[in-house]
Amino acid sequence: MTIVKICGTTNLDDALAAAEAGADLLGFIFYPRSPRYVAPGAVAEIVGVVRAKCIAPPQCVGVFVNTPTQEVQAILAQTGLDLAQLHGDEPVEQVQALSGRGFKAIRPTETEQATALAMAYAAFGSPSGPQLLIDAYHPQLYGGGGRRGDWEIAAAVARRVERLLLAGGLTPENVAEAVRRVKPWGVDVASGVEAAPGRKDHAKMRAFITAAKTFNNPS
């Protein structure tokens, strides 16, 4: 069954709704330029309540962009997050320094580049969670900005990386097709299930999670 990460979570109401709908991972963005930025103190409160109220709470992920390793580790400790997603220009050594609590996001433009990056980074990803995330390329943004990624490139990476998260322009309407074509371990969505930047549409979240998890992807 496909793993689902709901990213860009900014408030407790959305976090609880995502968990109730069956999200496996919740993402919190610590990049100040993002409209989905949330402060570490607020994340610590959200994570604490989610874990107290949910029988099987989702894993919680902090999304960082070119943040020094020591600061990433300090925020993980402060918030109680499980994992760090490095979404900037971080070198392999920074993923390795997180000792299995971090994984890299890549934004490749062609297959050869994608597979080279995947082989470099995936070995140091989470031992049980994501090894790597592949997002759509955007020339000005560190995220895909809601653009759909290149599924052919992503499928090539998915054949080499067992626990790949697919991001980039996913919606309740196209996620089943994305899973069918790419065969990723999991999918990641932010803007595709929003009512406004940083505010989730709960009906869209439920529809997305249902579509991702009920599609039977032949092995």
C-alpha cells in the first residue's frame, strides 16, 4: 500500500485531520521564505498533541533548506520530529551526518542526473522511512511550486531506490495515475490538497489519501 506524506502542515486542525484520514507522514516546513513556514515552537505543540491523541500517529518530518546540520539537529530535538528532509543544495555528507534521521530531496532535470543523485544520496536515507524524495524542478524555487514532475525520470529512480517519495503537482485526481506509472514507495503532497497556502482542504486530503492507498499497483 502506498505511503502518503501530507506536507506543508501549519496547524493542529490540519495535522489531526491528516492523521485521521490515514496519512503516514506529516511534513512541517522550516524554510522562512515559504508561505507554509511554521515556527519550531508551534511544531513541538502540534506534534505533542498528535502523538497524544492518535493511536498510531504519523511520523513527523521537518523540511529544511540549506540549514546547518547542528541547527537541524537542534530543531529535531526541540520539536520531537522523527526525520529531517533536506530540500536545498545539501551535500551527501550532511545527510550522512544525520545518522539515518535525514533524507534528501532532489529536483533533477534529466534521467542521468537523477540516477546519479539517487545513488549518491539514497544510501544515507532513513533505514525504515524514506530514502529519497524526487520533486519537480523549478528554476526559482526549492520546491516544485505545484508543478507536476517528470514521471518518466521518477520511474527510473524508483527502479533503483526502494523507498522513494514522489512529489510535484500531485492531486486527488492524478495521484492514482502517478502511482501506476512511477511505482513509488510513497507520495508527497502540499498544494494539491490546500484551500489556501498553508491551509488544508480536509475533503481533498481524504480524497488524495484514499486514491493513493486504494490503487492496486502490481509489483
